[in-house]
Amino acid sequence: MKNNMLSKNTIIVILILLATFIIPNFIAYKLDLKRIEEQRIREGMGFFGPDIMNMFPNLGGLIASIFNSIFAVMKYVLGILNQVTTILAKIAGFARGIIQMLTNWFAGLGVVMQVTIAAFSIATLSILVDIFIKQITNWATGVANHIECGAAEFGKGWVNTFKTLGIMFECSWKLLINFFNGNCTRYYITDLVIGLTYGVFVQLPLILINAIFGLNLQPIVEFFYKLIVVPLDAIFFAISGFHLVNWPDSVINDCYRCKATWTIQTYQAKRHEDGSIDYDGDYNVRREVVDKPVTLYKPMNEWAQLFDCSAEQIINGFLKVFTSIVPNAKWGAWGDGEHLPGWDNEPNFLGI
């Protein structure tokens, strides 16, 4: 109905413009143009003389027509606005009538019914307020916990990044010094000779046979290694305390591994100030998370893996904080009391 009325009003405005402005002035313009063209052909450029003054009466009529058209359109628009105002006034009057009817109906009820309705309304409002407050409280708890966990992971990632960089730099320097001062040089040269011998006389033929004939003999070599070499190494170690196929742990720690102290988190029994163990109401031992320093001996590649893990900690911590402060599905879950502690990333935020 509303669209039809707008279309009808648009057509009326266009017809008014055509009737009062466009068509009459277009005809007058064509007549003047034809007359001026004839005059120019007859007298050359003489039409710039007195003849051009004959156009001013038509020009005045043109301007008058423009203003008349504008006034007609404004009058029509004002009429439409008056109709809309009248409709809105009728709607407001209808709404006032409904409110007055409900007021009279409530006033006509008995005192008991009025008190009952008032009590019901107050109870409903109280429940809605309580739900709203609970939702806000749960949401605030979820946001705070997840931001705290994300910030802790972000900060721990940076600490671990610089720590692993320091360990790898210190270890590289130590291995370089041990190579030049001779402490580990003999072990490196021995491993180099054994590795080249094994590669030329064992590994290379196996690769060529596999490439030419399609026979993989590596499992056979490993079978004989476990059948012959490993038992001989065990017997030799039992007699002398040394291995045949690998260096002692002291040599490996000094020449092939990087030593560092790393802090890990572990659980332990919670104790009172007097040293006694703390129990809960069901006589279960209460536990707490503590930081425990441990000494680790790892090769360089494993410390490099820890460096990569530190970078992932930084990224994950940042994303956890970001997805906690941006409105998403997590907010709704936290408002419902779900996933509040902060250690998980559910529900997902755009797959993150």
C-alpha cells in the first residue's frame, strides 16, 4: 500500500513538471531558436543587435515558469507531510486510548488483584535483573580469566624465547672452544672417520642397490646390527664399563649436548605452615602447582625445537587475549557459565 502511494505521488510530480515547465518552455525554446537562426542567415551576425532583446520577455516567462513549478512541487510535498502527520496523530491517539483502557481496567480490579499483579511484576523484574547480573558476572569472570591466561602465556613465551637463545649461543660457544682446545676434537674426528667409512662402504652400496635393482637391504643390515653388534657392546660394557658403539655420557654431555637449567611446573602436596599435609573435607590431599628447576642435557636441535615452541607460545598468548576482548561466540558461552576457568579456547573464534 505504502509503495503504491509513493509511486502514484511520483507520477503526479512528474506530470506537474511536464505540464508547467518542461513542455511549454521546450516549445518556446524551439520557436526562438528557429527565429534567431533565420535572422542570422538573413543578416549575418546582426542578430547580436536589437534582435536579441526580443528574447528577454521569453526569458522572464521561463524564470516565472520555473518558480511556479517549484512552488507547485513544494505545495504537493507539504500536502503529503500533512497527511503523514495526521496518520501519526491518529496512531498516537489510538495508543493513548489503549493505555487509558489498561489503566481503567487495572483501577477497576480489586485491591487483592492489584497487589497480586504488582507482586508478580516485581518478581518477574527481579528475576530478569538477577539473570542479567549473573550473565554480566559470568562474562566478566570468563574475560578476566582468559585474558590472564593469555597474557601469562604471551609473557612466558618471550621469557622462553630469550632463554633458549641464550642457551644455544652459550652452547655454541662452548662446543667451539672444546673443538679448538682439543677436549672434544678426537671424538669429533673419530665420529667423522666412522661416519665416512659407514657411508662409503655400507650406506652408498645400499642406496645403489635399491636404486638399480629395487631391493631395500637396510632392514637386513639393521637386523644383523641388533643380532651381533648390540650384544657385543653390552658384553664389552659389562666387562670394561665402556661402550663400543657410543661414547660415555660424560663425553656426550660435554661435547654433544647443551647443559641448561629449565623451570617446569609440577604438582606437589600442599602443606600447612607447620609442614603437615593439607587435606580437604573428603581427606584427599590438596595439591598446588609449583615451579621446579631441573638440569637438562639436550642436543642443539632439541633446544631449537624449544625455541620454536616459545614462538608458538607468543602467538597463542596474543591470540587468546585478542579473542577474549573482541565480541564473539566466547562471550555468550562465558555469560552462560561455560569455559570460565581460562585454560581452554572453546568455543572457537573463526577457527582460531
